[in-house]
Amino acid sequence: MRSSRRRRRQNNAGLLIQKMTSGKLLSREELRRRAESWRAGGEKITLANGCFDLLHVGHVRYLHAAKQLGGRLVVAINSDESVRALKGDGRPLIPAEERAEILAALSDVDAVVIFSESDVRALVREIRPNVHAKGTDYTAESVPERDTVIECGGRVEIVGDPKDHSATEIIRNRLGRSSTEKSPTGQVSTEKRPAEPRRS
């Protein structure tokens, strides 16, 4: 009986997730066509991007602030290979398809796409967003895609709360990568590893 109820709850949860993400997970070509349709209907497009490995409150606040800029919010996430190149071995913790599904379940998000490049210059040229929203770890002048966004008729906006949250820091400090570890003898060592350089 319990297993039957558990299966029903799991099925209901799966159906809810499907409903929340329906039509939001797009390929590059699907996104290009969707952007053309939105623009033809007079809607504006805001683009946000990032790794979004281990989603945290800073990500949610960033995306909510990006949505407040108006129009449809497109979120581009780095592929697994792209995250590994940026963050190092052992990342991402969550594969791209699952990161995309999590983001697509957020009500502020209208579309999610995975990109394999180191930045979104090519994607900016493909969908020509009205606004490219970046987090507060950037300035308008330091955004790598700034010139491409302007070239395509858009503008860059810095949004979200101060950069007080970091997946890298959470992994290091809260998941035990730099905290107590057992030695080969079974004793617990509280010696911390040297701090790694913080990555954006």
C-alpha cells in the first residue's frame, strides 16, 4: 500500500514538472524560431546566462531581476564541457539536461537553451536580445559579450543582489571539500586545505 502511494506521488510530481517545463527546453534552432515569433508579436527578449551548477538563492534573485526588465526571459546555460573548462575537474555536479530542467521550472523563465561555447556571443547574434542581463560580479564594461550585444541593437544591464553567493564556495565550505576529512587511520583531521582562487 505504501509503495503504491509513493508511486502515485512520484507520478504526480513528474506530471507537475512536465507541466512547468513544457515548451521551455529548446534547441538553438528552436530558440531562434521562438525568438522570431516573439519579436513578430511585439515582445522584447532578455537574455541571461551562466553555469547554474547547484542552483542557489543568488541565481533565483538574478533571474527574477532579469525578468523584471520586461519581455521574455531566455536563460542560456553552459554545457558540461564548458563548465568543466571554466570551473575545473569535478564540475559540474549536475548535468546540463538536469540543470536546464530545474531552471525551466522557474516561473520567471520563458525558455532555456544549452550552449557549448565559452560565452554567448554567437547566441546573441542568433536571437538578438533587447537586453543582456548579467550578475553583479560584472560591470557593464566588463561583460564579454557587451560589444556584440550593442552591435545587435541591444543593451547590457547588471542585475541581482551583491555577489555573496557562489556555487564554488558552497561546494567547498558546506559540502565538506575543505572541512573535516578522515585520515587513512580513521582519525578525523580538521586541517583545512589551502583556499582556492575564487572563480566567477
